[in-house]
Amino acid sequence: MVTAGEPAGLQVAGLRYRLGERVLLDGVDLGVEPGESVAVVGPSGSGKSTLLMCILGLIEADAGTVRVHGRELAGLPARQKAQVRREHVGTVFRSGELLPELTPLENVALPVLLGGGDYHAAYRRAAELLTELGVSQEETPTGTLSCDERQCIAVARALVTDPQVLLADEPTGSLGPQAREAVADLLFAAAQERGCALLVVTDDPAVAARAGRTLRLEAGVLTDAGSGVGA
């Protein structure tokens, strides 16, 4: 829980990460407020995905702090980091990271169920999100669906817990035009309407332009690349 005066959303300060001789993050500072959308662009291999992994606590940074909804992740045991992610963060990976043997409805409801949520409420919310994205709710294994459909399911799964922070790693990179628009619409609507702090890593200029701010990561340094048209 965020106490009075405690920053909500996402706060990153002095984040450093070196991989061998390469400095991928060189004192990165970043803040994303509730309801704000920020896009991070940059050359391939510049460390954009690494930044997200450090924020999630899946990669241990060499230095710096990450606060998610007022909780400092650095130094927390793995179990507590997982709890913070489960309670406050929704994540959309380019590959989806879905369980192929489950149906779309089961995949989307799963985070709520793993967190001890009510079964009926979880499935009801999952069905609402899938309907919003135009994804079929037939009893079909997710692994048999198209790439476009699977990524829409991944976005729905990220939103089902009503996260305070929403992270997306190339969420539209492998999608067709129609699905790309549907996914982008839902992500940026989440920031505006649900009050999420949205951070999107993308190589898609059209997606980056929809963000309220665009930052560029290059040579380990994060700089302002201008303002988009989103919130």
C-alpha cells in the first residue's frame, strides 16, 4: 500500500547494468505516474528489454533503485518480488508467454486465481476483457490460435488484475495491422481510463507516437525524445 506522500506508479533511479564489457544501463532515471504513458525507443540491442527485466526484478541491476507502487524491489527476496509483481504489475511480452494448453479464458483468469482471487469474478473479468479485444472464447487451446489472437490474450491477461503499473515489451512487434491497433488501443486506454502507469518498449513509431512521452535509450543513457499524442 502507498502511504501519504509516497510516490505511486513507477519510479526508477540511478539504474546501472553491465553485461560483460557493455554498459546497457548507465544511471537510468525514469518516472511514470498513474495515468501516464511513456514509450522507450532505441536501436536494437540498446538494452530496452533489459530495462524492463531490471524493473521487474528478473535481472539484478548492478546499482540503483526501482519502486513499484511505493514498494522498493531491490533487496527483496525472490518470493516477495514475485508478490509485488503479482499484486501491482501487468506485463505484456512480445512472445505472449501464455500456456498453450489452456483456453484463452483460462489463460486470462489465471493471474487472479494464482493470487487467491474469486473463481467466478476471475472468469467474469477475463470474459469482459476478451470480448473487448474481440477474441473468441471458444474452448480452444491457446496454442492453436493465431499470433494476433495470442497477443490480444496476453494483453487481457496483463490487465485482469487491474495493475497499477503496466509494462509492455514490443507488444505489437509481430502483429498484423488490425490486431496492432486493437492492442495499442487497449494499452493506452488502460493508462487513461484505469490509471495505470504504462511503460512501453517499442520499435514501432506509430505506437511510440501515442504515448504521452517518448524516451530514447542509447549507449546506456535514457534521454527525452519528445512528446507523443497520448495521455
